[in-house]
Amino acid sequence: MSGTWHFILAPGFFANHEVVNALWVSTAIAIVSGLVGVFVIVRGQSFAGHALTDLGATGASGAVMLGANVWYGFLSFGLLAGAGMEGLGSRIRNRDVATGLVLSFAMGLGALFLYIDTQQANATVSMLVLFGSVFVFNPALTPLVIAVGMAALVLLAILYRPLLLSSVSPTLAEARGVPVRWVSMLFMFVMAAAVEDGALVLGALLSTALLIGPAATAVRLTARPGRALVWSAAVAVIATWAGIVCSYDSYYWPPYGRGWPVSFFIAVFVLLFYLAARFVPERSRAVERPSLQQEVKVP
Amino acid sequence: MDVIGQPVLQLHQISVRYGDRRILEDIDVDVFPGEFIGLIGPNGAGKTTLLRVILGMLAPSTGQVTLAGKPTRHGSQQIGYVPQKIHLEPDTPLRGRDLVGLGIDGHRWGMPLPNRSRRQKIDEALCAVNATRFADAPVGRLSGGEQQRLLIAQALLSDPKVMLLDEPLSNLDIRSAYEVVHLVSEVAKSRGIAVMMVAHDMNPLLPVMDKVVYIANGKAVTGRVEDVIRSEVLSTLYGYEVEVLRVRNRIIVVGGEGGEYGLLEPSDRSRCAGEEVAAP
């Protein structure tokens, strides 16, 4: 019995302070990403989510250069980028070239910051920004990171109905008196908080995996908005836990004594969940729909 | 239909100008309870602008809109609005009944709390538009006509006095278009709701339309179809010669489309007019 248990969970898992802290933070982050992700899918904004973390990475590497924690850089640049993208709104929405240029310039700046970081400090910093690692996360920041995530969820709950309505039809929402631009601006902040928190666990490159993956899985499983939120949060949490456990265990895998990155495992589990959901027959979604009776004569 | 009592919606001398450009000029329309009004005109004539004025989303340069005697207010529950179309991915987790439920409280902050009276209202609206069959299907997988029914149900839920529909037929095949028109007319008449339906092609509206508001050149003529849709009336409105043809119970306005055709050379004009006749 204890042999099997040890096979799943390498010894010392819960005794390790970093691991327990990592579990707490990443569970909170997974829930936030999972819930916010459903709305990202409803609104078709996954590209914006990507752009937010790309720009966040520049902020994070800049923060390291200034000797601050990466999280401050992620969050400040994420919120700024969100405000910028939404503020410019339709002026950049269909401008592929402009968006591409701005993004690549920001990434270029990030490359410079990372280069300076690795010269000044150590080479692991760039790994930390791009691929994350929740094990080396400063526990003093835990309450702040969780508070930002919770604030995002409270805001999301307040926006819930107007956000759905303006996702379905901005014109209809506007006609009903919803301040559509404010709603999408505030949602941009919610999304920024979610992906930049997620970047701590998964790094800038993979943070959107936790935002989009669980939500994409959930919408394959149910057509109800409430259930999709529950499914998405559950998938995000389970993938994260499984990722942390595997990463901890991998210390005993070849090459011995190094451990594989958490972000790799989480990305794998998210993908597995999504693929599994694709094979679920569309039971809850399939609807019997006899053709409409033709009671109207076309002259 | 017989018109009783006071107009429920009144457009008085509405003008909209952007700088020197006149979009709408001196539009006067009286809408009575239960009336079905078609708002017809070529693209870019200002039909949607007029709807935005009625909805309070755009302040007119001059004039006033009154609803039951009082000036209209942006976001008023007494005006039901049906948008042109919705874009949702097939996997969007939103069922027909969720969309219809947004008609009750979609503009309110916070999450909806399920309760029996809310559910009953939604069921009743779904039934009224004959959408019960696909009420639990994901909205993104429904056809354009089915989505239109849900949008109409959504508009009914605030118990409006007037329902505005912005080109609800533009993405539908002819049969669905006739169905939607028939449905709107039935539901609205049974509830005494006045309907204003924007349409590019007036033919599907002919069986139910009480009054037509024909907009072109920023101006409008209002009245019964047989009084308004006539060559001399529309020619005056457009400012150049157009011809109204009645073919097999359909009406075709030749040369009236898109205004600019009238400025083309005669040979070009006949080519454009020929294309137009092919339209339903």
C-alpha cells in the first residue's frame, strides 16, 4: 500500500514547504484561469490573452532588471497592455500588421531585458519568466497574488450578465443600456489578472494554456454556462495538481536529481483533457431537432 | 388593421446631421398600438440611424421621440430590440434559454439567480415564438431563423410597448423570412405591441404590413403601401425617375436601389436594374 502511494507521490511531498506553498498558489490561480477562460472563449479573445502574456513577459524581465519580483512586472505590463489594446479598440482590431509590429517590438525589448538579466544575475531568470516555476516562488507574495486573483473573480461575477449580453450582441447590449466599452475594458483587466497570475506557474509562454485549455475542454462537455464554469475550473485545478505532483516526482526520474518543469506537465495534462473531451459523444449537446413545421405559405 | 387611440410612439421632426452631411431630415412618424410598420429603403438611407435615435443611442440634431407621451430614454424596458444577427462559435456554452433569459435581466450587474418565475417567463416566451424544441440547444449551432426566434423571444421578455427589429430577414432564406414576419406579426398583435421592422426588401412584409415608412435621400414618406409605393411618390423622394413594378404579388422598385444607379449612364443603369430584378 505504502509502496503504491510512494510510487504516485514521491516521499516528502507535503512536508516540503515550497511544494505546499506552490499547491496553494497554483490552485487559486488555476481556478481563476479556468473561470475567466470560459468567457475568453465566449468572446473569442484567446489571441488577446496571448498578447497580454507576451507583453507581460517584457514587464517581468524588466522587473528583474530593476531587482523587483517578476510578478509586479507581469501584472503592471499586463494591465497596461489590456488598457492599451481595449482603448485603441477597433483601430487595431483588424490591423494584423500593426498588432504584429507592436508585439514583436515588445518581445524584442523583453529579449534585451532578459539578456541583461542573465548577465547581471543568473541564467535561470529567463527560464523563470518564459516557463515559470511555482516552486521558487516567494511565499511572501502569496497573499497578494491570491488577492489579485480573487479581485478578478469578484469583478467577473459583477460583470457576468452584461458581459454575456455584450458578447452575444454588442448592439443589443448597447440598446439595453449596457456600457459596452466599459464592460469590455474591465473584462480585459480581469483577463490580464488571470494570465499574469498564471504566468507565475506556467511562465509567459504557456500561461494561455491554462486559460484556454480547460475552458475549451469544458465547452465540449456542456452547453450550459454555469456548468462550463465548474468543469473548466475543475479541469484547470486537476491538471495543475497532477502537473505539480509529476514535477516533484520527476526529481527521481532521469536525469536524476534535476526535476522536470511543472509547466511541461501542466501543458500535457491540459492537452490530454482536451483530447479526451473531444472523444466524449455529444450527449449533452446533441439536440433532437425536427425540421420546423411550415405553417406559412410563401406567396 | 383599425387603429385605436393615441399613438404609442411618435417621431416628431427628427433630423440627424453630421457636420454638413444630412443623414435624416424632418422625419415624422406616428406609431399606434399593435401596428406593424415596415421601415424600408436602400442601403445607407439612414434606417439604422433612425432606429438608434428611437432607442436613445443617438441624440437627434433636432426633433423628439416620445413613447406613450414621454421622451424616450436610453435602455428603456418599453422598447424591445432585435439586432440584425449574432455571431457565436458553435461551441459557445450558451443555450437558447440562456440567451432568452438575458432579455429579462441581461443589462443588470451580477449573476442570475435561478427562480421559478424567471423560468416560467422564459418558457412562456420560448413557447410564444415556437422555439421550445431547440431551447436547450447551443445557440451557436442553430440556424439563422432559429436564432432570430430566440432574439424575438428575448425582446418580448421586458414586456415592451414597441418592438424594433433591425433587418431581421437579411440573413434568412425566403421561407424563413416569411416565417419570421408571420411570427412577429402574430405575437405582436396578440399582445398589442407595435412593430417597426427594418427591411431592405419589403416583399416578405406585404401580407402583414399596416404602414410603410420609405426612407431614401434622408427623407421619408409614410403611409399605406398602396399610397406610398408608387412610381411618382418614390421618384419625388429619390429626386430622379424610379419605377415601381408589381409582378406576381411582388413589388420591385426599379432604379431605386442604392441611389447611385440613377447617376449612371443609361446603358449601365439597365445592367444594374437587371441585376436587381433577380433579387427576391
